[in-house]
Amino acid sequence: MNTIKHYLSVYRKFIETSFAEAASFRLNFVLLILMDIVFYISALATVSFIYDHVSMIGPWNKAQLMFFVSFMLAVDHLHMVILSESFWMLSTDIRTGNLDYTLLKPVHSIFIVFFRYFRASSTLNIFVTWATLIYFGLQANLTTLSWISLPFLVILAFILLAILEIMISTSMFWLTEGLGINFLRMQLQQVSRWPDYIYQRTIKKVFTIAFPILVIGSAPVRFLYDNKLYENILLLIGAIIIFYFLLLKLWDIALRRYDSASS
Amino acid sequence: MANLLKWWQTMRISWSRYTAYRLNFFLQVIGPAIVFFFIKYSLWSAIFSQEPHKVIQGYDFQGMINYHVWTLIVGLVAQGHTAMNLSEDIRLGRISTYLIYPFNFWEFHTASFFSFQILQFCIALISLGILLAIGVISSLTLSTLCIGFLFCFYVSLFWYLLQYLTGILGFWLEETWMLRVILQIVAGFLSGAIIPLELYPQKFVAFLNYTPFPYLTYYPVKVFSGDYSHLMQAFLVIAFWIGITFVLNHLVWKKGIKNYTAAGM
């Protein structure tokens, strides 16, 4: 309990400093909000334009796929606020040896590396993402159980996304220039933004079992549409547990690889 | 002649810089284009698998895949360049060196851009060769290919000037990457890179034709597909926007350099 309290107090400081920093650059603050909104509009409009010409894509109609996209945007929003900034700092920190200072601190290095930078500006977009999610949820006729479980599933989906992205980022320890890994990470994110049924069988299997990025959105949304498909929730939770332990192992191996450039 | 030699040497140095970390270059520049194509291929395969003979706004399955193959090539050649280092040069005070060099900031970055374009052209040719070999592209003539690539280089010049403009706004902004991302999202959506413009509402497309966006992807794809009916119009529209962005770049630089504080000096 004390450990959790300690971590929460550290995280509160991270949030405070991030807000203070964001308030110093007001135009940046506005541009970040604008950037996210432009992205949301383009993602939703693309699907909407396609459905002007087809009635179904796979088993889902327009309302269902629009809800799926909104669900992924809500997950993406959490990712933007909590994690996204930190990934870009990691490659520089490894290359310059700045990671030394992180490793010396009395908290777990994953926590300080990936949760240090909180994107304050993007917090405001929670109204946009959740309004969209509720709007398309109503159109998709979600049940009461689905509405109740929706916030928890968004959080679980975000946790799986975070674990998988941190795992990808550990490969930066093996590279001189790790910037490209962030682009790989973003591309895998793009793959997960579409439902798993659009992909061919082998790709679907690889991205469901070996590296479950397709589980992030497809599994919870399938459960939300049909509450009898609870195995999707088990798949999501199972993937979180397994890949969390794999991440811890991988992170330890990666840290052993770190050669502390500044020392 | 001496100036040409400076351009040549800068291009060589930039080439080495781009290819120094090959995996990084692949993941940063080529990877996104391939993944983008893979997603679109999967999506349209899923759509057409339900009704294999369906024609959507003039596109059957093969036509749609051909369209996206050409968007991949156009994306590589015409919109590959980013202004990642420009704002960093300004923020960290690195442009001070360019101010005393006999080869200015604009010349240096333009030479780097040319070098990048040659590299991208080679990658596009290899990609095209692979796509031809596996039969994704069925017919192709040399004249269409030459006109298509020439038009793409022309479009890339406009894209470069736009990127340059977002980069030099670093004189006023702490970070300019958001502007670059906004530009990329807007260009991707409005240029027909995600779905062909025929699928957009007609009134929206009529409006888009007044903007430079359709000329970044949709019209170059049409040229590669052998449709030259809009080539002259596209050429003139891009010329108009190149003129505007060139003047804007000049004005922004002139005003920005007065603000420059040479951080770190």
C-alpha cells in the first residue's frame, strides 16, 4: 500500500511539472489539441466515406465500425496523454547516457522512463473522444452491461497497448539510433486501429497470439457487441498478464545491454 | 562551378547521413509507406471479398489495388521528405554556422532534399520492380512511368517548400513537429492517399480542387495510371502554390532571422 502511495505521489509531481511546462508554451498547447482533433476527424471521416458506398465491411455495419474507431481513438487518447511523449525521449536518453540518472532513482525504471512526461494539452480532448464514443455507442445499440464495462475495457485495452509498445521500445537498447523504432511502434498502432477480420488469416494469427496488437481493439469491442463472447475479455486479460511478465524480463535484459554512454 | 561543387558535396554528405543507420532509415521512411499500403490492401480485400465483382465509383478490386500501389510510389517520391532538422537547427542555434558559411541554410537543406529524392527514387524503382514481379501491377509503359516520376519530382518540390515553411516557423515556436504532423494528416486525408477522391462527397471534392491537396497524390496517381487529362491544370496549380510558398518562405525567413537569438553562442 505504501509503495502505491509513493508511486502516486511521484506521479502527481510528474503531472504538476508537465502542466507547468505546457502552460509556458501556449501556442504549442493549442496546436497539440488541434493536431489530435484533426486526426480524429480524418479517422472517422475516412470510415464514413467508405460506408457511403458499401453497406457492410466484414460482419460490421457503419455504426459498429464507427464505434470501433471511436473506441480506438479513446484508447489512443489515453496513450497520447500518459505515454506518447516518453517514447521519443528514450532513444535520446539511451544514446546520450542520460538514462543513468533515471536508473539511479528509487522507483522502477519503467515507471520513470515511460510515465515521466504527461501531455497536459491532450487531456482536454477527453470530451471529444468520449462524446464520439457515446454517440456511436448509442447508434450501435450497446446493452447496459456493455455501457458499464466500456470504461474498464478502454483502460484494459490501453494497458495492453502500453505493454506492447514498451516492449517494442526496448529494442532501442540494441540500436545506435533508436528513432526509427518509434515509427515501427506507430505503424503497429495503425494496424491495430482496424478490426482483426480485415487481415488475412496468418497475419491475424500472428497479431493475435504472437504479438497481440489486434486484441487491443477487436477483443473488447466484440464483447461489447455480444456479451456472450466473454472469451474475448479472457483473451485481453490473459494477453495483459502474459505480456506484462515478458516485458519485465525483456526490460531486465535490455538494461543489461545498456552501456551508459556518458560514463 | 565552385557553387555546383558545394551542392554536389552537400548532396554526398546528406546521402551518407541518410544511409548511415540503414535500419533507422527503413523504419522511419520506407516502413510507414509499406505498412500504410498493407493496411489499405487488407481493408479493400475485406470489402471486395463480400462482393468480388462489385464496382465502387469506377473501381473494381484490381483498380482499387492499382490505385493504392501508385499512392505508395507517389508517397515515396513526392511526399517522403520531412523538415525534422530545420526547427532543431534554429532552436539549438545551429544555424549560426550557416550564417557565416559561403553556402547558406536554404542551399544546404535544398541540396539535402535533392539527395533524399534520389534515394527515394531508387527505393520507389525497387518497390515498383517487386510489385511488377509479383503481378500486382499488370500494365506499365515507359512513357507513363517517365511522365509520372517527373510530375512526382515537381510535386515533391512543393512538398519540400511546405515542409521548409513549417520548419522555419521554429523562429517563433518551441516545437514545430505538431505543425508537420497536422500537415501530414491533412495532406493524407485530403489528397486521396487514404481512399480515392471519387469516394468523397462531390461537393467536398469540388471544394478540394481549389486547394493544393488533390495535386499531392490523386492527380499524380492519375498520371501514373495513364490519365493525362488534368496534367496541364495540375502543373499550373502546383506552379501557383510553389510560387506562394516560395514567397512565404522568403518572408518568414527574413522576419524570423531578426528574431534569432543564436541560442548556445
